[in-house]
Amino acid sequence: MKLAITQLYLVRHAHSEYTPDELTRPLSERGKVDAKHVTELLKKEKIDAVCSSPYKRAVETVEGIARHIGQEIKIYEEVRERTLSSKLVKNFDEAISLLWEDPAFSLEGGESNLTAQKRGVQGIFKIIEEYNGKNVVIGTHGNIMVLIMSYFDPQYDISFWRKLEMLDIYCLTFDDDNVKIVKRIWTQSAELTAQKDRSL
């Protein structure tokens, strides 16, 4: 069966309060404000469904648009953040650099780029199959989001990841299983600029 045009809105979650528990880490007060702006933006995009990583910060970022369209958020384990290590990582940037230098390399108890990417892309294809021809919001995370995007186009690399904001939204337009258009539609800094302009 040929699939129709499907638009996936990959939403990197808003700012969160750090806790060691990945699953239950909530949005910060700043993050909650940004999530409201995302809801208002996505109201204009004719969203049909909302999916998310199981992590609370991702769910909280997209739950507003789910309420607006009267749909439950469907959880996809595949789009959760990559597991970096089973141990505390002292130098996060160094660890990420090592992982991107060698896609097959992994830290102790963690996922390599290849492993995490395969998982994330499997989730994307499942979503495309289930929501064929729909506009779907996906609450997710920075590293797995870029790994997914890099599967379709290698220009989305560690340099791109470093420029990603918290919060950030990219719309990927698929024809069948092929990405035809990638468009950045919202950033946290863009909203700050808009707020400044409105106050003038």
C-alpha cells in the first residue's frame, strides 16, 4: 500500500528541572510557559494526533495540543531519549562527542548512535504507518531527535545538535517513507524575540 503525505512535528521538550530519574523529570516553570506557546502555535497546524516519549518532560510539552484536539497522547517508547550510560557521566559534552565520532561506540550500559538511531527510526516508521496522511505531533528529546533526522539526511549531525534549542520544533514531511521537506517552525529564542517585539 502506498502511503500518503504525512507530516511529523518533532518537538524537543521544553526546559526541565533536573532530577536523576529520566522518566519522571518534570518541566520547569520556564518550560511550562514555553509549552503553552507551543500549544498556541500548533493549534494553527491542523494536528490530527499527538504521540510522545514516555518521559514526563516530553509528555508535558505536548499535552496542551492533545487537550485542544481532544485526543489522548499515544506513548511510543522508541522516541524516548537515548540511554547515555548506566553510570553517572562526568563530562556530558565529551561523552556525546565520542558517541558521534564512532557511531558503533557505546558507554557502559548505554546505547551507541547506531542502536539509538535504529530504535528511533523504527518508532517513526510505526507512527507513519499508523497515522498515514495525518499531521502528527511527537514529543521527544534532543539527541534522539537529531539521530532520527540524520538517518534521513547526514547533515543533521553533532554540530546541528549543538545548535538545537530547548524548546525546538521541526516539521518533517514524508512521501511514503521518504523525507521530502524539513522545516524548522519554532524555537524558544524566536518566541523571546517575538515577546520583545510585542512589548515595544
